[in-house]
Amino acid sequence: MLKHSIRWLVGLGAVSALVAASATPAVAAATIEPYFQDATLAVGSEKMSGLLLYADEATTLEDVSVRYDYRSLANKISITPADQQACTTPEPGVLVCAEEFDVVLSELPPLGSGIYRSGTKRVNMAATEDAQLGDAGDLVVSYEAAGGRRGSYTSRVRVGEGVDLAGGPFTTFTSKPGGKVPVPLVVSNVGAKTVTGFVAVFDLPYSMRTRERFSNCRYSDDHLVSCQFDEEIPAGGALSATLNLELARDTYAPTNQSGYAQFMTIADFEDLTRVREAVGARAAVPGAGPKLTLTDAPNRARQADQTDVGPGYDYTGWIIKVTGRNGTDLAAIGATLKGGVGTVVTATVGFRNNGPATLDNVSEEWEAATHTLVELPPGTTAVEVPLGCELRPGTRTYQCASDMLLVAGKTYTVDFRLRVDKVVPNAKGTVWVNAPCECPAGGSFTGDIKPANDRATILVNPGQGGGDGDGGGGGGGGSLPITGTPTGLLAGLGVLLVAAGLGAHLLARRRSTHIVG
């Protein structure tokens, strides 16, 4: 769901300093960065939030306590435990909570993403009866853990007017790859107060594009990211527009493609995305065309910050049933290497998506699109192994998880550094894409339209009669690392990352997969 994606969008904005720190490998303890989202609160309602922690490697924090310092808003807001943690109030405007268990910062799937995160128990935040519209202040959230590990993050808290947005009903359409699909964008005000301005934030899959470029919307290439509206919606009112979506020609078929839009107040959107500028992240680009307007909507200036006090039904969505046949061929890539005893050589191996369809596994389950087995040639030992690859116990075979998005026409490779322990003429290992995998994050792709090229050879020290080491897929060399392009973002966490421009450089530094255009 869109809410799920936004949760990751918010969290990844916190890792800017971490990324800068992780440009070189960590020598001792992991570098940890905290993040706590900005919030706009309304009298009579609560918001639940928690401290998120990000690291450049897996780590465990012991004896963790979290301190919430909101003295700049004392008597204006309250912060209370939400998850039954043990908390104390050493002074007015300060809450200190102890974590009952260790906080484990583990890797986000798919395996090898290089992003490690966890969160502490949450708290409830509310505006008090003494709060006035426009009140604002800082909330300093800090943590301490065993071994002197500590950190803090300062977020902004505002007092606003409570409103309640709702999205229209979900609708279903049918199209072939490359087809055009006009879809409704419907929003209503189910609260008692007029909504003065709002934002639609889109969670669209790789396959859903738009050629329209409205001036009040933001885009990443052909992907619609968000639209901001100045229109007001009176209590009980509803507004609508039509979006002209197009399916990419490389959409896998048959399949169902789902897209969503979540409606939020302008203040809530600012709370969600303000961090993007602080981290120097890449932002989506506004359109240069006319303004997207909603039917029968008068314009009015925004009078006060507003916040949605009834989240849960503030989104709408569309399902496009993609018809026809449009499959995918993943072809394994091996390598041919030479080296004497003691030499360390690099095997750049992986696969190419020959198309015609892109594989898109970006979902709430965060499943890798496929898995690849890499069996080492005899006489060699792996001295450096890519992130995302694990040795199968009792074997010389590594299992590697792919990205979630595998774009047609792209090559995906990883580098194994192999030491030659013994010169074995024509020593052969194997690269096997779409290899069977009983994995918690999902198995391999089973619909390959040309399974005959799923295997390739790693050939070390070819002699007389030595074969083609790349299995017809081509050698490794000349590959380009991920550089934070929209494709890289989509492969990691979906188009909403582009909405705030967050996480691109983290993925660029921490992923070990190479993509060749």
C-alpha cells in the first residue's frame, strides 16, 4: 500500500550523514544516524511516531533509552508512551523511555541492499487545549546505548487545524502493454472543516507512465510523483480530475499492475519531505505545461497549517489488468580468467535481461526478482564477496539475491574476487540465474521464456580445448555502478523515493550490483 511506501520514504531521509560517513568502509562500530519525522498536530487528535535508526552495517544496540525533549512546546503538546514501554518524566516537557529489548539494526531486503534500520518503541503526540494555531517548536529526540553510543535528531512540531481527507473508490481497467488508460483522481472532505489546499502523492509502479507535464505536479522522467492543489474542499464536498496513464511497452503480461495516490494536507506533506533539502537529495522536477485542476473548485489562500486527523482511507487506487503475452529472458553471464598461484582475479558475473519485458517485484514484501547461484571453479577461493551473496553451507556455491526491478535491456553483474590457490587447466565454475531458492523474501523467477541460457561458465586458466567462458552472455568488464538514476531508485524502494529525492546516494554507495545500460 501507499502508506507502506511512504513509511520507507520518510525513514530513508535520515541517512544523509550516514552516507557521507560510509564513503569508506567502517573500521570499528557501525555509524548510526537517528531520524524522527516532523509533525503537525491538531487539538483533539493524536499522532503516533517513533525514532528510526539507520546504520551502514548490521549492528545491535543494548540498554537503549530514548529522550524526548519538547520543552520549547511545554504545555502546548504532550508526548506519552504508545507501546507500553517504561517511561519517566524527569521534568516538564521531557519524556525518557527505556527499551525493553535490544534494538537490532538489520538489513532491508532484498539481501545485499546495504541499508540497515530499526526503530524504537513509539510515542503518542497530541496538542493540548492550551495550544493555539501557529504554535511551533523543536522536538529533540536523542538515544543512548551501552558502550557510550548516542545520537540525536531535531524535528519540527507545529500546531494546526484538523481536517479529514478521503480518496475515491478503487477502479479496475484492462490494457495491453503500451496502452493508454485514463483513470479518475477523486478526493473528498469527510470532516467538518474546509480543506484549504492539499497534495496527492503517487505510488505508481515502473510500468505506469504519463506524458502530461502539469505545472503543479512533479515528475521523475515519465513517472508522476506528486501534485499540489490550492483548491479548497468544503465539508462534505468532493473534487475530481482525470489522469491519462500509459503502460510501458516493456510491461510484463499477463499481470495486474496497481497504482495508488494518497491525499494529505500541505503541512503533512511538508512534514514528510522537508528533510530532502537538508540531505541535498535529488528532487523531482515540476512540469512546464498547464495546471492540473479539479472540477468546480474555487481557489483560496491557505489560512493556517492543517493536518489530517482521520488517516486510513485517504487514498485511492487503480488496477490495470495487462493482457496479452510479454515475457522475459534472463541470460546468465560468466567470465574467463587467467592467473598464477597466489594471483587474485576478478570474476564479473551475473545476467542480462534480454526482455522484451521488465521484471518488477517492488512490493510490500520487498522480494528479489530472482536469485543466482555462483559456483566457484576448483583451485580458487573467494577473498571478496559481493553484498547480497551468501555461501551455501558445506558448498563452494554462493547464492545472490537480485534487485527487485530488472529492466529490459539492462545487465546486472557483481564482482567476485578470487584467489588462485592451484592452477587447474580449464577449471570451471557455474553461474545459474533463476536458480531454485526457498527464500524468506520469495523464490526465483520461474517464467523465463528461454531457460536454455540460464547457465554460464566461469573458466579459469583455459588451455587447449578451453571453451567460451561467458556461456554466450559476454564477459564482465566495462560495467557501470548504480548512480542513483530513477531505475536504481525504483529497483530499491519504489518511485516515492524520488518524491522526496531520498536514498539515491545511499543506494549508490551501498549496493554492490553493477548495471550496464
